Amino acid sequence: MRSDDVSRIGQFSFAGTHAMLTFQRRFPHSPEAVWAAITDPKRLAAWYMQRVFIDGRLGGSIEFVSDGGKLHATGQILAWEPPRLLEYEWKVKPRPMMPSGEDTIVRWELLREGPEAVLTLTHLNLTQGKAFGAAPFIHVVLERLGTHLDRRPFQDFGRRVAEIQTQYAA
């Protein structure tokens, strides 16, 4: 699948009240280029639309802050193996729109296939409701990663999430 092939939806796995959400994308870029896009704070800000602070090392910290305080996630880096594996905690404190907060794991795995990179993004330990709510956002974020890597403009985020949302009905 090419980065511009956006028909592929994320896959859900369920265990009790929790879910794992997995996306796979193929990019016509090297794993090193994709690694830089997912770990460099300035590059992340361009496509992930948040300020990100990374102490890039095993045991380091990671923090995501959106403008307007809509999201603030923190965590420890659990795996740091450039340019192959990044895994970190995704902890969000309770707030009105998310009374129980969130305590999950995000894993980015990159494999080289010829000149291309195959990215597998896994979000673990989501509650089922949060998994269905997060899926369209993650889908569009990965589209944004592809357009960033391709140096193409991206369409309106909110509009694109609304278009994708029907593919992730619970």
C-alpha cells in the first residue's frame, strides 16, 4: 500500500473491555526518513499538530501538548531502537471529556522493504469506546505523515476525520 492509499482502515483486537488498534502503512521513503518524521519534535509538530518533547532514549520521556490544552499526554519511552522501533506510554490525566483519563502504550515499528518503509502503528490497552473514537483520528494522522514525507499539502484535518469516521462505526 502506498502512503496515498487511504482506504485501509485500522484493525481492532479485543480482550475483555480493552482493545488494541493496529494500522499498517507502506511509504516510498526509507525507514530513516520515517524515523526522523516520527521522532524529531519540529517535524512532528508539522504533521502531528502538537508540540512534542522527546528525550530520545530508552527510559527517556515523551510529552504531547496540543494548542488550547485539548490534549496533554505524557509517558516514558519503553523502546528506542532507531530507525526500527519506538514505544512509549500515552498517559492522559482525567478531564471532563475523559473522566477516567487514559493509560495506554503506543508502538511504532518500521521495516525496510527495498527502498520503502513499512510502518506498523499499534495503540494498546485502549478501552473499546476510546479505540473506536481514536481510530479515525489516528487514520488521518497517518495520512498526514504520508503527505509530510511526500512534501504535499494536506486537506483540512477536521473535514478528513469526518469523512473517515463512518469507516470506524462501533
